Amino acid sequence: MIINCSENCIYEKEGICNLKHVTYSSGTPAKDCPYFKEKQKHKNRD
């Protein structure tokens, strides 16, 4: 099953949710997704 995802989530890749297994709820769902985990921002190293 394909689940579209437009959130800034660690499981999102090219607009698709790539979560492969059921896990515990994140406790901070975005919209209707109980597994949402925000991607960490990477700092550019110069």
C-alpha cells in the first residue's frame, strides 16, 4: 500500500511514507499520522 506523505518526517522519501513496520506512536502526530517524527535539520559545515 502506498501512503502519500508531504510532511517533514524521517519516514518520508520523495513524497511517499517509507515506514516498513508498525511501531509505537510518536506522541506528536502530524495531521492523521501517529508515527510522525520530524527530520532533524542538518547544519552546513564550512
